[in-house]
Amino acid sequence: MNAPGNGLNFSETRKCFRKKRTMKCEIFPDKERQTIDGFGVSEAFNKAGGIYRLPLKVREYVLDLLFDAEKGIGLSIIRNAIGDGGVNSVGWGNAYNGSAETIRPSPDKCYVWEMPEWPEKKNDFDFQQIWITREALKRGAKSIMATCWSPPYFMKSNGSVIGDRGAILLKGYYRDFAEYLAEYILGYQREFGLNITHISPCNEPENITEYPGCQWMPEQLTEFVRDFLAPVFKEKQIDAKLALTEYEHWRENDMVKALLYDEACRKFTDIIAAHAYYADIDNLDTFESAKKFHKPLWVSETGEYSFKGESADSMEAALYLARLIQKLHAEADVCGFLYWWGAADCISQGSTLIKLGNSADDAAISVSRRLYALGHFSKFIRPGYKRIETRNECENLYITAYKPSNGESVIAIAVNSDSEPKVTDFKLAGEYCSGRIRRFVTDEYRNLTESTEMGTKIAIPEKSIVTLILSQKT
């Protein structure tokens, strides 16, 4: 995963050592914090079709780049949209940006797999998301998250899947909607062999939208979860983890608090999820109620609005994304981090990590530096790793560290936002690192380029993201 240029050579590194005072970073493998659940993306709203339409070699390259930990960045979570049938029911969307089919297309209580024509229609049903989910799993992904943007049109006050003003789930359909979510999980396991590991009943429930959406007030969602969703899932023995509430803005709002301070809801809520759009990196909300009740915290979506005006493909945007992940890990104890789209044929470059052409005839792709910034985490910090504490004295050099369950190594990620290189001595449990250290660098000239360092002093180039694999002394 290289770009032109080999970075600092030996003579440059020696000059760097002579000119710069060596700083110390201490890593404490015995001081464990949260368990990392993984990193991921979505291909919802027909974006998987953009990948599928590519020529086979290009298609495989994109899939490997996203989900393969050896050939790419090894994303471990795929987030799908629970289909609402929007294209057929309201004329919203198209082949490039639209809803998937719904499992319950009409008010009668009949699911698609109960219909006589199901054997003929099965292979085409929700084809794009099922295809890319299987491709992700084949390459090592571990978790499938399913988010419901909108209940079926007939369950809502506006008779549409669109989330316009006042579009809410009708009270008389609360149990039907709970059963609908349960049947989605059971049906995708039975019909397609896909185990939905995480489910979310709403997406940005505060927003009025021109696309599928549904508004919820705190008391409505609390009642639905406590009195309908929890009993139905218990009755049907659903073991998918429940993620709530997927607000657009990164803040612990009244809805999160209402759910967590209701004892029955709290017991049933597995994960607090929010989107990190407009997150204030200098004053990050740390979701203290989620910490109080020991609920894992996920960023289930983020993208272009996080970059504060930086060009989405600039090194500054990549540095910002890496720094945002570090802050979310170190200050908010975030366990899961998902970008919006992995690869998409969209106008907005910042919404996707890989930009695809906007037509079936365009096989061009553009890989952003943000993909490599995310890869500094996802490629090396695998599901189940623990974040561990660090102490760093170097200004404008930010460091977080992680370790696998076997404790054989430590992964340190350094983000140097300064315009000058840094030289750092790393200590593990009080002892300086020595021997062979694997170093992966992304900067203006390299993308996750590997080199090997010997000795105790590590050079961190200017404006760079560096992942170090350090062996623990035995």
C-alpha cells in the first residue's frame, strides 16, 4: 500500500535526531481500557451496486482494499439499511441512490418469504447489500449492523417512508414494527445465512428528511423499546445487540439519557450509538451516562461534515480523521467506529473513502487519504483488542496504544500534526523498546508504507500518521 517516495532514509533520520530533542512516550500494557469492537462502513442506498458494476479486477481490488486486512485496511463491520421499499412505494430513489426492498411490502401480515413467488424472487431480493455483506465476510469482516431508516410506509403517520415533518411511527403499529425487526433478523439468517449481530431501530431520529426517515421523541422511543421491542425479542429469542439512538450530532442528548435512566430500557440496550458529524474535536462529548452504566459507545456514522472546511482528499483531512478517532478512543472510550460509505458513486467526495464513477461505463476510482488514515487503525487493531494507557510529553504528537488478547505485541498510533518531524523514545512498562520495530507511514508521499526501525528512537515524519508494531519484552 505504497505511494511514490520512500520517506526518511537513514541519513535523513540521523539529521532528524541531531536537530530535534528526543521526547519520551510511555505505554502501559497493564492499564487496560475499553475493548475495541471494530471499524466499518456502509454501502446503503444502492452504493454496493456501484462496486458490483465495476470490471471484475477493479471490483475485487476495491473489495480487498476495504475488507481484507492483508491487501487492504481490514474493515470488520458492515452496516446495512433495513429495506423500506422506498423506490416502489413512493417513487423515491433510483439504481444509484435508493432504498432496498422491504420484507413486508403491504399492510397484510405477510412477509416476502411467505409469498408463493418467493423462490423465483429470492436471488434478486436486496441483492446489493446481501452480495457485499457476503464479500465482506469472506474477507474477514465479523459484524453485521442493520439500521432502520424508516418503518414500512403504512406504519407511519404520513403514509410514506420519507422523513418529512411529523413523520412518526403510529402508536397502533408499535408491536408490528417490533415484530418486523425481529423477522428481519430471523429471515436474513434463515433465507440468506447472514447473522445480524447488531440492530438499530432508527437513524438520526431528530431529523426532517427528503429521504427515508422517521422522527422519534425520547418518550416514544423509550416506550417502544421497553414495552414492545424488548418483549418481542425475548419471545422470539433474538440475540442481536441493540444499538441506540444514532443521533446525527455527537452528543449525549435527552433521548440517550431517557433510555439509560429507564431501568428496563437500560437492561435491553447493548450499545449507545451516535453519529460524529460536527463533532468538536477540542471539546468532545464523552457520554458520561453511557460510561456510568457501562454501555459500549459506537460512532455508527461520520463523514464530510467533520473536516471543518478541509479538502476531503487533503492530508489535513486525513490527519483530522485520525486525530478524531484517537480522541474518541482516548476521551470517550469509543469501541466501534464506522465511516459512512466505503466506496460510492456520489457527488460529495467526503461522504466516501473511495470515489467511484457516476455511471456504469465509468470504471475510474479515486482512493482518498482518509481511507489510509482509517486503515492505520482498522488494519492493525482487530476486534477484541484492548486500548491501553499512554503518557506522552511531545507537543503536537498524539499517541494512542492497543494490544491483542495474547499480549505479544503493542500497536502504537502516532499522529504528528506539526510541520516538523518528531523523534520519540517509546517505553513499554518502563523499559525502552529495542530490536525490530515495524513502522507504517501515511504522509504527503506515502500511504501505509512499511519500513523497519532498529533501536530505541523512532522518527515520526511531519504531517504524518504512523502505526508502530512493538514487541513486548518477555
